[in-house]
Amino acid sequence: MTTRAPAPGRAVRVGRPAALHGTLAVPGDKSLSHRALLFNALASGEARVTGLGLGEDVRSTRRCLEALGVAFLDEPDGSVVVRGRGASGLDEPEGVLDCGNSGTTMRLLLGILAGQEGRFAVLDGDASLRRRPMARVLEPLGQMGALGLGRQGGTLAPLAIRGARLRAIEHRSPVASAQLKSALLLAGVQAEGVTTVIEPSRSRDHTERMLAAMGAAIQIDGAAVAVRGPVSDLRPLSFHVPGDFSSAAFWLVLACCHPQSRVTLRGVGVNPTRTGLLDVLREMGARIALEHERLEGGEPVADLVVESSPLRAVSVGGAIIPRLIDEIPVLAVAAAFAAGETRIRDAEELRIKESDRLATTARELARLGVDVTEERDGLTIRGGRPLHCAAVESHGDHRLAMAAAVAAAAGAGATIEGASAASVSYPSFWDDLRELGAEVVLE
Ligand code: S3P
């Protein structure tokens, strides 16, 4: 039986199953799906992409690209053909580009639009995206020659950008952000000279891998990435998008924390710049095996097999944080089931995600009985206390809705308000949770 994705505003009640068993294929990776559409839109020719994530964020990217004149063909086998327009061939959009809830859509599009000489665009998003900082992208794009404007001195959406002939820059970023790095590299592809982005520690490297595979001259030196522009003819890149490690993360934690479980996750992307959670869970004592490791479209992929595991507390901070930045809410759930005090630090970037994830994770886990303290740059969780059943709120944040569901299914159940937020990255999440054996009821 399938549960339709809950309608906006609906709650979902999750019960704790006696056992969790099954095999799942999680949706296509969100980061790679955005990039597959955006980068191939700039290619000279057609690319065929299979396994695209169908969450609302990726749909936002596709809609924006359509408004910029890019054609997509949906094939009967589920693949999508992207008709590239060449590196400088996008149309000026007639209306506002609606990026919905998606920071990746807005920031990467800004990098692309910065180099579309003479064309003007306005970008907007939902209430959450309007709160997220954009100056970190608009300022360096301004130094490259684009004209960008936004509310509060160019910090907040709605934003306007007029593309220009760009010059290369060297940008030293105070934060490790793949969205910022990718925006500048996409502008760099269109700029004259070598554009370099230097991060404090390495963020996810999908952009570097894909642009190199499309023929751009990319150089990597530690946490510095450079591209030589302009690249007039990016080769289209046809590939299969692997499963999203950030979606698999929910099942990894759930299976570890539930005492009767064994779950197999097929075809998950295990790019090391994404799998910090795997390292941390293993340090906590998790039994997770990688099987059938392979390379698909230049990205490492494996099947993950995870079983119930008694967990112990850890300390997490420093360079690993960008490698598990999206997994911290669910890592906090793992910590709630681990013996001892877990400290997560250096994670202040969480305050500017789809919600303030330090505040919202602490607040909602506390409602379920977790002993958690919100710190300036992280969380402290004293694990091992039995959870209780309560109503929790997603705050419109997909990862919070799913992390709460994991806590509920491994703990004592919960009602999750605003459960439809999961559709941003994982529309079939509630079906998959039921598939594994949990009781999932739309309220
Ligand atoms: C993403 C980068 C990260 C991550 C987001 C996706 C990407 O954001 O949190 O979910 O696809 O480049 P930041 O670059 O802002 O850290």
C-alpha cells in the first residue's frame, strides 16, 4: 500500500515498529540532480540523465531553466534529455525565477546568470529562502563584473542580476560552502582568465568533477579549486544519478538505533566529500557495510547494509563538518540513542539552512525527551534516555521532518506536523518508512 505524500499542512503519525527490515533505493542525489540540469543547460548538445531526484528543489531548478529557454524531454523510461544552449545561450526570462525552497537553485543560478552578458533576471524564493544570506555569492560575482541587487543591501532575496562580460578573481571564502564555490566556478567558466576559490576546508566536490568531465580545465590543490575560462563548448554529460547519501542517512541512523533491524540501501553515492556521517557512525560503533563499490559517471557508488548497533557518544567538529553538514539533525538523533555525551561543534552554518537547524533540532528533540543543549556553534546531547511520544514540528524543513520521524520510529512514536516538507528532497520518504515496517498514518 502506498501513502500519498502528505498534503501541505498535514501531520503524519509515526509508530515504533517491532522490527525494521527491507531493501530501499533512495531518490537520486539532490546535489547531483541540480548540477545535471544546470550544467547540461550550458553544454553544446544534448545529454540524457537517468535517476534524477524528483524532489521539489530539483523541480524548482528545472522550472527556472525552462524560463531561461532550456528544453527538457521526459522519456518513457524515466530519463530526462537536456537540450543545452551553449555557455552563453540562455534567454532573458520574462518573469521572476522562483527558486522555491532551494538555496542550491538560487546560488548556482546566480553564478550562471552573472555571465549571461546583457541579460537581466529576478530571483525569488519561499519565506525560508528569503531569509538565507546571498551576499556571500553576490559580492564576489560583483567583483567579477556582474551587477547584483537585493533586499538589505544585496543580502536577501528577491534578488536582481544583470549578466556581464566577467573577469576572473581569486576568492578566499571564510566558509566551506559548495553552493558558493559552485556559483563562482560557474561564473569562472564564463570569465576571462583563471578563477580560484579557496575554502577553509573542502566542501562537496561534485561541481569540480562534473565540470572536468565536461571538458573544463579544473585544477585542485587542497581546498583551492581553479577553473580557466572562458569555456565556449562544454561537452554534454550523460550519466546516471546515484542515490542521495543525505537521504540514505535517515535509514542508516534508524537501523542503527532500532534494536531489531537490517536494511539494505542500493546504489547510494559515497563520494568522500559527502560521507562524513559514515565515518562518525562507525566511530560510534555502527555496523555498516559497503558492498559492490563502483564508479558511476565519475562518482563512487555502493550498496549500504546496516544493522542494529549499540552506539557510544562522539565529539564532532572541524574539517569533517562540511562532509556531514546536511546530516547533523539526524546525527543528533543517533546521539540521543548513544551512551554518553556527544558534542557537535563548528557547525554555525546550520543556523542559515532551511531553518536554524541548531535551534529547531534542539527544540524538537527536546519535545521527544532528548537531553539536548543548543550551543552557539553546535549541539550537546546526553544520550541513552528513553524517549517519549509527543507532537513535533518540521518548521517547514525537510531534514528536520525526516530526522524527527527517525527519532519516532526508533523511540516511542511521534506526530510530525508539517510532514509534507520531506518532499523537498524525498517525496517517497513516508512510503519508504512504512515499507521498512513502521506505522505511518496521515492525520
Ligand atoms: C549543497 C551544498 C550545501 C548543502 C546543500 C546542498 C550543494 O550548502 O547544505 O544542501 O548542492 O552544493 P552550502 O554550500 O551552503 O554549505
